[in-house]
Amino acid sequence: MNRENAWTTYEEADIKALEGLCKEYKDFLSNGKTERECVAQSIELAKKAGYQDLEELIKNQTPLKAGSKVYRTWMEKTIALFQIGEDAIEDGLNILGAHIDSPRLDLKQNPLYEDTEMALLDTHYYGGVKKYQWVTLPMALHGVVVKKDGTKVNICIGEKDEDPVVGITDLLIHLSGKQMQKKGNVIVEGEDLNVLIGSKPLKGEEKEAVKKQLLQLFDEEYGIEEEDFLSAEIEVVPAGKARDFGLDRSMIMSYGQDDRVCAYTSLAAMLNVEAPKRTSCCILVDKEEIGSVGATGMHSRFFENTVAEILALTGDYNDLRLRRTLQNSYMLSSDVSAAFDPNYPSVMEKKNCAYFGKGLVLNKYTGARGKSGSNDANPEYIAQLRKIFDEAKVAFQTAELGKVDEGGGGTIAYIPAAYSMNVIDCGVAVLSMHAPWEITSKSDIYEVEKGYEAFLKNCR
């Protein structure tokens, strides 16, 4: 089945809407390089759209009714938004679920050290990365330091034009004969991903003078001392803004598009839809890249607990109604897919892979080694989505991650599917996935946002 390239179908109004959406998306990417930053932006956008903090409504026992718009966050790294529909909540929700964590380097709890009059930060990589891709790049530090008295200090160094950047050095080609003979996964090893941050010694100091110079800087600029790193969460990410990619400006290059491209379009669709028949939900979660674990991952009870609170404020809570609500729900697991790359055609099966410009991607299943770890969506649900997308004139395609024996991957889809709801992976195709800089097609971003809106309005 040959799908038309969406660019060939656009009128002037479509191009204007596409560029407007992508400009806002680039701003979201540039200002949201950590989960906390994404949640903070989401709250700001939600409030502008009339959403209220669910915690305040719970505290005051304020009833919810059709048309109510609420959001709830957890540990500042996960957020869920709900718009109460006309139908009974027990009839189910229409859910868009994406993740806002991305591969990166995390500072260890005792990171700062000096070696040969150079100050470095020790890191632990997060998620699936090709470690050799993360050297010799300008990097920034983003995160939060929490002092013993509870004071939070936000850190963002390397994003402003006047900021310094940091980074990881690499071995010069002239001395890398042995290194070049290594397999790709050990060319650079995890314990060698040490971030160089300084080389100027503090005058009058004989031991660890460079380290002490940096500690003095941290104290003067942020009021933090070395022990405060014990209760810090600082991420090392590529420095720089999201940018148009390609001479025709048809693509976007940025850090963190897996999965913030689907997170942003899910959020945008949620905020654009008004008065849905079924209650709508958008949930943006943490920790997908390491198995959706922990208190802020999809495996936590945050989503289930929040739906219970929603039911309670509508006067309809009991355990059976909660179970029915979840079972009767429909969900798009809003996550990215691998785009066909003409530089690496051997890992793709051309009839069953995603292409730039062909629109939203439906993955019936993901997984690896015979679909292991996959949610495998029902054909009845897929048929319903096909009808919705066709009627809304949304360009879409179907795909697998790659050839059967080449590898694989997973998403959060199988976790909500455990409630017996219908779930399918649905998102944007990405080139250079999990690299420091990833590439997407503007037309696919536009079509995905349209598709998410159509789903929230019409799936029932």
C-alpha cells in the first residue's frame, strides 16, 4: 500500500498552521530538557487553557462536572490532565499517554573530582545510548539541588549565548589505534563519560585547587556546597536550541524528541479539544527509558489513583467503577517510531516501516524476539482508528520498528493494557533516535497533532 506524502496535499492554510505548531513545539523542546522543565511548561500552558490544580479541588472537595478541566502532578516529573465529558466516566476515558524522559547523562551523587589539575564530574548514563556519540559535544547542566533545609536551587548552565558549556573529551585520532579496533559498545565506556568543567586553580591552595575554585563558584552563584550534590538531580544534556533542519526547513533537529515530540502534540491536542463527549485524559510520565519504574513511571499507581480521585469528585467512586472506567478506556500510547533511513536500509523491511512525510505512525506491536514485551493491539480497535483518521483527513501509516531479527524496543503501551483497555502505539517517526540530536518531519508532527485531536473527539 503506497501512502501519499502529506506535503503534497497541503494548502496555504495548512502550511501556516503547521509552521505555527512547529514553532511552539521547538520552544517547548528548547525550554524543556528535563522532566521537571517539561512539567513546568505543561502546567503553564494548562492554566492558560483554563485547567485547575486537582490537588486544590481535592482539598476543598470541589465537585467536578461535564466541562471541568483539571491537572495533577507528581514529584514535579509526571503530569495528568483531564477534561470531564458528557458521558459517564465509567463508560471509559480517551487517553493520550507519552513520556517526557529522554536518554542523557546523570551526575552521580558524589560527582566532583580533580585529576591533573582538571575538574571533572562523574556521570551515569540514563537509557539506551551509543556512548561514543556523547563525546566532544557542547553540553549543558540542567536540574535541581535540594539543600538540607528544603531549599530548591534550579540549575541551568550552558543554554544562554553568554553561558559557558561543558563536555566530554575524546582521544585524538593520532593515538587512537587501539581504540579504533574496539567494538562500538566499548569505544567509549560508561566510566569514561566524565564531564570536564574547569582547569583554573584557586590561588593560595596547594591541594585540589581547581576543584576548590569550582566549589567557590558554586557557593557564590548558587549557594550550594559539595555535600549538596548528595540530594541533587542534575542532568547533562546537549546544549543548544531546537532548530529547523534541511535547506527546505521541512524537518526539526533537537535533543529529546523521543518522546517529547509525542508529549507536546498530545498536550497540544488535549488543550485544543473542547467539550468532548467522553472524558479526555493526557498523561505525561517519567522513567520510560529505563522501564517505566519508580514513583513517577507508568508502573506507579499515580494514574490509577488520580482516576479514583476524579471519580470521587464526580460522586461516582467505588472500586468497581474505577475498574470499569479503566477497562472501558481507549488509549493511544503516544510514542515515536523509527523512520526509514536511506543510509541504513538493511535493517528495515520497506513494506512495513515508517517514512518521513507519510504522517502519523500506528505500531500494532513493538517488542523484540517474537514480540516479547509487546502490547499487540486488537484489529477491531485499529479499524475504528482507521475510520476516525480517514474521516478527519489525517495522513497515517503503519509500521514495525525494523526487521524481525534486527532488534526491537518497547513503550508504555503494555502497562495500561493490563487494565484490559484498548491500547496501541501511535506517534511520530524519528531519525537518529536516542542520539544527542534527533530529527523529525514537520508534516508528521502536524498530522500527529491532528490525529490526536480526532481521537479525543471521536473515539467511543
